[in-house]
Amino acid sequence: MSDDVRTPAQIEAEIARRRQDLAATLDELAVRVHPVTIARDTRAKAVSAVDRTAGKAYVAANRAVSRAKSHFVSAEGAPRPDRIVPVAVAAVALVAAVAGLSVRRRRR
């Protein structure tokens, strides 16, 4: 006799096992297409996208601050008065101009 011959009991056991596998697969599919699951997955993807975007924005802002800082602080960490003083003078002049315009408007 050949080794490929199965008994009816073996065939029934295999059919029962395949039914269980199919039932598990159908249950998994039902969970995947359930509206709550779809909404939860969509929300998770949106949160992930926002987190990625926020992370990229943080890195970009941090890089910009570092670049700006490098203009006013030397590599050793000492302030660079030759660059700080002109910017400070310009800022004071701008504030004075805005304050002057504000006072002038009030007097009219």
C-alpha cells in the first residue's frame, strides 16, 4: 500500500482543521473591516503624521536657532560684540520708531 492513502478519520480531522483556520481568517477579516477598527487605524496614522511633521518642524526650528546663535556667539561660546551691538542698536531704533509713531498718533 502507498503512504499517501489517508483514512476517513484523517480526512475528517484535516477538514475540521481547515474549517477552524478559515473561521479564524474570517474573524480576522471581520475585525479589519469593522468601522471602529478602520477609524482607529486612520486616527493612528493621522497622529503619526502629525508627530512626524512636528518633529521635522522642531528640527528645522532648532537648526535655525543654532544658525542664528552661531552669528552672535563664537565657536568657543564667547559673545561676539562686533555682531551683537549693531543688531541691538537696530532693534532699539526700531522700538523707538514704533513708540514715536504710536505717541504721534495719540496726539492727533
